Amino acid sequence: MIESINEYLAAIYHLNKAQYALLVVALMSVVGVSVGLFTEIILRTLGIKGEQ
């Protein structure tokens, strides 16, 4: 499965660099948001609240 994703990304890169750039930015945004949410959940289970 990972290999097919890599092949898809390589094909997009070779066909259209602007579309590849948008895809990378979108994926990085999703990864950043998911890391932030995961960290928030872990900290709340430990009883640590962020400043409001």
C-alpha cells in the first residue's frame, strides 16, 4: 500500500509540479493538525490544560 502511494506521488510530481505542491501542503497540514489534536488529547488525559 505504501508503495502504491509513493508511485502515485511520483507520478503527480512528474505530471504537474503545482498539483504536487498543493498535495504536499495539504498533507503536511493534515499531519500537523492530527499531531496537535493527539497531543491535546494526551495532555488532557494527564490532567494538563492549556492556557485559555
